[in-house]
Amino acid sequence: MEKDVAFSMRMNKRIRAALKRAAKKDRRTVSSLVDKVLTDYLMKEGFIKEPEIGIERRRFPRKKITLPAKASFKTESKEEVFSSVVLDISMGGALVSYPKGSKIKFMSEGGLPQFGLRLDLPKEEERLWFDCEARHMRDTGTEIEVGAVFSKSNGGARQKLSSYLMSREA
């Protein structure tokens, strides 16, 4: 896998401050926002085509899936559990969706939340759980999507997930 190249540029303070506000609103890094803005512009102007960008850059490619799951968020006083849907998953993380009307509140001012993800894979008797760190969040209008990486899991969860993902390739 080819690594991305670091790129630096000068910009005035107002633009930099606006980028920080926009990134905070989208709950993503400034670097990710700049990449998105540049990519969207280059596609719109015809300099690159969608398939050129669609190359998987993750260490573990994600598989499209629809799996019901439970996400748990710890607050100062208690742990709250919410229904969610895993939209795609890999050995390294998942894209998790929550209905817009759910009572989930992301209270992590200045950072993205950590949460537990519990899911039942088809044909698996034991529930798998992963501790997750959110990397980005997106409001699609009807739902909230959270891209997260796995930081920890219960015994054997990664092996079971690996077997499941490999069986989906066949």
C-alpha cells in the first residue's frame, strides 16, 4: 500500500480559523476537511474521477454489511446503551449508524467519543465486543454516522471477526 505524502501550505489566520470551525462542526480533523475540500473541487473540475479516489487506503479494507449492534457510552454517572447498525466493518474498525431521533448525545467537547460496540455475527453464538475510538462523525440528515477504530476486544473477537470477513470474500 502506498503511503500518502505530507503537504504543507501557507494560509492567512482567518482561513485557518474558519477551517478549524468547519472541522469542529463536522467533527473531523482540519487535515481531513482540507483533503475533502480539495478532492471535491478536483472531481468537480474533472481533474480526477471518482474511481481514482475510491482506492482503499485503510490498513484493513472495510466490507459493506448491515449488522444490528449495541453501542455503550459511559458518562460520569452511568453507562447508556443505544441501538445502532454497523454499515461496514474491518479488522481495524467500523462505520456505525444511529437514527437521528435517538436520545444519544455526544458530549465530548473538543474530542470524539470512546464507546463500546457489541455485535452478534451471523452463525456466532458468542457476542463480540470492541472498545472503540471515534475518528469522525457525520450527520446525513436522517442518521448520525460514526467512523471508529477498534482499540480493544474480548477474547477471540478479532479471530472470529477475521473468519467472518474471510468467509464473506468467498
